[in-house]
Amino acid sequence: MEITGIKVVSFKGQDGKPVQGVKLYVIDHDVPVMAGVACDSLFLSRFLLDKIGMTPDDFKVGDKLTVAYNKYGKIQAVSVN
């Protein structure tokens, strides 16, 4: 995955509690599509960023990412390659 955009976000969750984090807009050359490239967005909460020892400033447009998911399909870890 390659980062094409970064947005720091802050909003209230469904429970009314504040949610903070970063939204990464990415393209994924490994996903087969009929034409073009696959695009997606990833949300990394402040909790996850703290857990993996990263901040929004650690991400730059053009960075290549490796993303690990848990058995429930939630992002568990992210590393910049």
C-alpha cells in the first residue's frame, strides 16, 4: 500500500466520547482490478497509534505501508517500509 493522502481527524463516536486519530488514503497495487489501481482509506485511532508507538507525523505521502489485521479484520499493526 502507498499513502496518497493523510487527514488528522477528531470527532464524537456513537457513544458521545471523543475519537481522535489519522485517516490514511492509500492505493494498493497488489489488489487485482479490471483497470487502474485499488484505493482505500484506513483509520488509525489515537489508541492504536499509541500502542504501536507512532504519531500522525510518522506518515508521509508516498510512504509504503505494511498493515497487519487481527482475526476480526481490524488493523492491529502498521509499519512504514
